[in-house]
Amino acid sequence: MSRYIFNIFIYFFHFSSRRVFIDNGIRISYNHMDEHNCFHAKKEGIKLIRISNIQIPGLETRKPRRLYVYTPRGYARSEQRYPVLYMFDGHNVFYDSHATYGKSWGMKEYLQKTKLPLILVAVECNPEGTRRLNEYAPWDLDIPELGRLEGQGRLTMEWFTRTLKPEIDRKYRTLPDRAHTLIAGSSMGGLMALYAAAAYSEVFSRAAALSPSLWAGGLALPALLAETRFPEPTRIWLDIGTAELPPEDHHALSALFETAAILTKSGADVAARVVPGAEHNEAAWEKRIPIFMDYLYPGA
């Protein structure tokens, strides 16, 4: 039976700065990847997070974008296989020094603290001009200040599911089935996580859409969600912060809960939450990590 959860929460969390030592000798290598520019974001004699420079066919950038692959503690010392979480805006996921506005999600600290048996794969967006909007928009957009933008979200997800995921499954000891494949993002990345959960429901069983840009989905998004019959299990997290909105603007809140209602009717388990005082930024999303992760994958 589908579950529909509405909660209002304020979250306060503190993250440990304790270091995790990962022995990971895996080197990702596949077409469109510049192996000569492969480097480690952090070295402690052994590897924590692999970062490689890549190009995505059809979505090329002037400067190769970064692909981040985190493997959990003890990865190289066991034969265990792991669930995989895919995330958008990869440059904002792990390191403040890489983040657009100088503050990351802090996923590295969260994973270090919890020791979750999870592989995390994060892909940097295209930062050039409006290209992030293009590749994170499943449908064309009409924005008064920018004009009409071609939506390339489907092309983005085709690459995620047909190129990236098979290579990650080949190079790493993953649990490749739907039940162990998750996806998450915020803002336009949140819209993409929601789109991926529906349009690629055979691939992803769990999705987190933090502060999703539902406005960019127009009428196409609710139509897609309504026509999707989500397999079991499907868990979808939606949230929004009250400080993201003008006090008189209730449309975004209504859209969030209307989206949750459609998802529920289509067979998904949904948690929809409003976070008082939370802004639209990485610092706010970081505080929600333990909650949405526990919802998506309890006991992971």
C-alpha cells in the first residue's frame, strides 16, 4: 500500500570530521574519458573519492566535466556488492572548494560518519551559460529573460542509464538491480531526479528531489507522473524550505503536495516535507541528508 507522509520539520545536525581510509584500487576507464587527467581529490596514501574528467556525447563542454565516484570503507578488502546512489550537480556534492557558491552538500562527511555501505556517483553539470538549465530540463522551457531553451533532460538520462550506469556496474562491485539503484538532486537536479524515477522507473527504485524546480516541468511533469505505474518498491522524497519562497507565494507548496498526491495514486511511497526557515542552498540541503537517506534506504 502506498504511503503518503506530510511532515513539517526543522533539522539540526552536526557532522563528524573524522576521516575514513578507503583502499580502492579501481580505476574507471571508458570511452569519452580523459584518463591522463584522472586525479584524486584527497590522498592519504589510499583513495577516498575517484575524480575523472569526462565528456558526455551530445552534451560536450569546453572544459571536461568531473565525474566523482565514492566507494565505502573496506571496499577493496571484501567481495561485497553495494547499492549505488547517483547524484546531479556533482561538483556541489563533496567538496566546498569545488562547489559553485563555496559550500557543498557535505556528503563526504555524512558517508564517513555513518559508514553506509553505498557507492555514490556524482556528475558535474554544464556550467556554461544556460547549459545547466538545458541538460536538466526534461522538456523545452520558455523563460522570459532567456527565451526558449531546448530541454535536454532526456538526453542526459539516456547517458546516465545507457552509458554511465553500465560502466559503473562493470568497473565496480555494485548491486545493479532496480531495488539497489537510487538517484537524488536539488533544484533543477531535483526535477531531474523526479523525472528519472518516472521515465526510467525500470532503473531507479528510490529518488530524492530536494527543493525541486517543479515550475520547469509545466503540465508535462504531472502528466508523466500520472501515467506511470511505479513498480514496488518505489520511494520518493520531496521537500521544500519556507525561506525559498516569498511569504505570499503558496503556489510552490501547493505544487509540491499535488505532485506527492499524483505519485501516491501512481503507486509510489512518498514523503513530502516542508522545512521551516530552510533556504534554497547546499547548506540547507546538507541538514536534510540523514532524514531523506534514512527514508530512501533505511538500514543501508
